[in-house]
Amino acid sequence: MPQIELIDVCKDYKIRERDKDRAKIADLLRPSYTAKRAVDHVTFSVDQGEIVGYIGPNGAGKSTTIKMLTGILTATSGEVRVFGNDPCKNRRKNAMRMGVVFGQRSQLLWDLPVRDTFDLFKTMYRMEDAKFASQRDRLIEMLDMGDFLTQAVRQLSLGQRMRANLALCFLYEPEIVYLDEPTIGLDVLVKDRIRVFLREINRELGTTILLTTHDTRDIEEVARRLILIDNGRLLFDGTQDAFRDRYHGTEFVMEIEFPSPVAQIEHEFFNIRLIDHNRHVYSIPYARMNGGEAISYIVSRHPVADIKVRELELEDILKNIYAE
């Protein structure tokens, strides 16, 4: 049985309309509403131990989906099941088996040291002393938290707070974890440590992870499977390789650094992606020109400081999809 299951799920919101031409009292007594569909007939399932990147532009329906999975919101229609049960009717029971981290919110207590919040979670989740100490010490080591455990949360950097929030989330060994922008605003070293941590914890404990993020590097390095949603509709569900094959997998990217600014390259196969001072980026279809031919075309016409040919990255593909 899948741990997470959505079957033909829709979620509608009622949005109150404000009519400037109507009298204020009439508008108060007889308000009018319009419906907005945030999730539109979405169906997918996630098995135990999977890491899934749940991606899409702002307003696509990602956060609404997570709120339904955690039992905060009810679906307008369709079925939502977590551990085989309705998450709204089993919120308290499910809460003991799942964890949630929102990148812009914190479970830490502002004026208390991180270590005290660990002790509070031990009581909340009824952890045995030996199990708590073992898991706490393991997470502190994995996330390199030893230097700031005794500091008040308000004195911590963003990266330190995020690592502490992740440790709290995994402290009681939840079976499912929902991560919403877990690396937002962090420097590259902290991001890398968090990505390594997520891979290790998934491998060791078999934790199911549903990851939503706009940082494509998080998805590329952590998630094995992608689910793409836009305007509430599921557009893709499959592996990263299948995603690249389906969306513009027939192109490669050429990045050129010129010694001085030049005009856009005029060629029917060179599709402009970026011009930033001396740097140009183009995508080129494999069927029309290979990398060697593209390089020869450029260097025969312009002096070049640096030139690189690479495969289309996930970020390139998502930019295309969102733009379309």
C-alpha cells in the first residue's frame, strides 16, 4: 500500500469579490464569491522510502497539496490518504508519524537554546531516554550542530536555524517528511550539507520525503522522481531522465564568453537564452548541429575568451516550461 495517495483530488477556494459600485451594507449582507481551483484532478501515489521532488511555479498548487496531506485542509473532491487513512480525520495519529519543515517558519523557541527545544520534543513525542539521546547525538553530528546547541535561537544564523529545524523534524524518526523550501536563503556550504544529510537519512531509515523547492540543485541531487504541477494540474510524474527526454531533451546548451561585447549570434539553430555583457548562452537542437559544428561556427567569426557545451540542466528545462 502506498504511504501517500491522492486520487482525482480537487481543492477549490472561495474568494470574496469586492464590488465598488455596490453599497457597503449590501456588500456586507449579501457578499458575492468566486471559486478558484488550486488543485485540479490530481492523482499520484508515493511508496515508502521514495524521495520525490514536487515542483512547479508559484501558485501551482504545491503548498495546498501539502496542507491536504498534513490534514490542515480538506479536499473539495477526490480522496487523500496518508498511511491508508484520511489525514484530516487522523491528524493527531498521523502527526506522530510525520514531520514538516517550512523554510520560512521555525519550530524553535526564540529565547531558548536549541538543546532545550530538543528536550521539549522528547516529551511531546514520548521518546524513551536512550532512544532520544542516541538519535539527538546522531543528528547533531550529521548536521554539525555542536557549536551552537547552547545558544539562544535568536542568536543563530539562518543556516544554523535551518539545520536545527531539520534535526527536530527527524528527531522522532517520522516515516514521512514534507520539506517546503528547506534550503531557501542558505549559502552553498550549508545547502550541500543538508542535501547530503537528506540522502543519508533516507538511505539509513527509509524515510519517505516529499520535497518542494525552487532550487533545482536540491531536486537534481536529492530526488529520484519528479512530479510537476502547474495551475493545479499534474503535468509530469516520472524519473529525472524521463523528464529531460520529454521536455527539450533533444537540445544542448552552449555558453560563450567573448573578450568584448558582441551582438546576438544570428543563426537559425542558435536559440538565445541569455546575453549578459560579454556572456552569451544559446540552446541548439542536436538534430540540426552537433557541439563541434557549433563551436567551429562561433570561433570562425568571433574571438572567444571561453566556450563550453553542456547538456540541458533541470533549471533550463523548467525555465522553458514556466515561460510557456
